[in-house]
Amino acid sequence: MTALSLENVRKSFGEVEVLKGIDLAVEPAEFVVFVGPSGCGKSTLLRLIAGLEDASAGTVRIDGRDVTRTPPAKRGIAMVFQSYALYPHLDVEGNMALGLRQAGEARAVIAERIAAAARMLSLEPYLRRRPAELSGGQRQRVAIGRAIVRKPDLFLFDEPLSNLDAALRMAMRVEIARLHRELGRAMIYVTHDQTEAMTLADRIVVMRDGRIEQAGAPMTLYNDPDNLFVAGFLGAPSMNFLPAGRMGVAGATAGIRPEHLGFAAGGPLAGTIAHVERLGSDTNLLVALASGETVTVRLFGQHPQSVGEAVALAVDPARVLRFDAEGRRLR
């Protein structure tokens, strides 16, 4: 039985169709990440799964139950929001306990679940503190703990780390991945951050304009995208695209990852370095080609190249992806 099943799900706001027929199945204990550009429909889809938006058409099933018209509280889900959504007048324990108290759970059950979640999230020293006395990372852990104590069939995360700084985001990614392993529950996670998607997901769902462009394991989408949009969306720096003839292959457009370009005397792509990004662990070069295009070259480690230097680049044909005039992958 699937943890979540979406069957031809559509959503319109007036005359504007935001979701245009979504079909997706999420397996038990699977971690699925929705990504896509702003306005693609990923957050609307998450809210629809949660019951915070009504589907205009289609069916939503959670753990085999048709919940399309079921209110959020009865769907067996728990949602973690970007804004934490903690009650400022309640302490950590009170915030984690509130939903269980409203559901009429016994005091002993509430205490047991809060103690287990607090241990799991290292929140035991903070149970008597209010949100204003916590750091951003601690507040987010409280929000996750509030979801854990409900023991839902499905966890939903709506850009939960976007308010944290880079170091905290990395630490929380590790925490969320560990929790997923320990809890063994299906999780749906919405983010605009490619690093979160690539490092957390069992499967990434790439969306555009209310549709799913491709769904698959992170490395499958990175190495074997179905179309030009997915190829360009995943990866930082993003894939280089040139007319196919420039790379010596057939097709309308050819793409190659920045890490698959290298220096070679007499190489087919000649140009001048226009910008250098020195990141320590690697170096990115923006090269203005004599043909007028600009490509990015990613070199691992530290390199001495400088702006204005003339270079020639080699292309490994085996690494080149080809696309037709409509952006479909040619295999």
C-alpha cells in the first residue's frame, strides 16, 4: 500500500489552473522532495495534500484512504512550516503537547511521546523555555518535535530550513535525514534549495507550470534528465547549453556539465576567461567563447587562472547530452 497517491489532481483559482493533472505515488518510508521554480505549484500541491487547499479535481489517498474531502485534522498528516508556527505564550513542552491535548490523549501518553521526541531532537534542556528564548534552529526542532509526537502516517515539510543560516541548514539537514531513518515514515518536502533536494531525497519531483517534468532518484535526474528544463534546473553551477554543432554532435541543442569541460591545447571551444570564482574546494571559471556564448568550467581544487586569460576547452562527446528543438532529450 502506498503512503500517498495522487490521481489526476488539479487545482484552479478562478480561471487560473495552478495544478494541471498530477499523478504521483509515494511509497511507505520514502523521502520525496518537490522542487521547481517559483510559481510552479509545489507549495500549492503540498497544501492540497495537507487539506489546507481543496482539489478542483482528482483524488488524494493517504495510506490507502481517500482523503480528498477529509479535513486536515483527520488525514493522518503532520506539517512543519517555514515560519515554525509556535505559540509564543507556551513553552517547548506546551507547544509539543497542544495537538495531543486537543485530541484528548491521556496525560501519560502525552508525557511519553514528548520525552521520546525531546531525546531524539536534543530538546530536553529546553522544555521549559518559550520560543523567544530559543535560537532559530531550536525553534525548528520544536516544530519538528510537535509533528513527531502526533505519530502521523505522512510528514509534510514546507521549506522548513529557509529561515536558517548556512551552517544551521546543514546541521538540520543531517537531523532530518537521521529522523527519517529512525521514524521510518514517508516524508514530503518542498524546497527551492537544490542542495537540500539532492542530499535528502530518495526521489526528487521536478515541477514546472503545474506539471511534473520528471521524478526520480537525485543522481538519475542529474545524470540522465528527460528534457532540457530538468537538465538546466538541477546542478550548481548549471549545465552549459550550446548549439550541438559546437560540440561536434547532432541535435538542436547540446548540454554539458561544468565539471565535464577541461583545458586542452587546440580544443574546439576557444575563448577568454571573463570571471573567476575561487571557492577553496573548487574554482569556477566563466569563459566567453569566441562564438559569443559564455560557458562555466568547474575545476576541483585551487587553480591560478585569471580574468583575461585565453583558453581552449575540450569536450568529451560521451558526456554531452542532446536535445531536440522542443527541449526533449535525444538518447
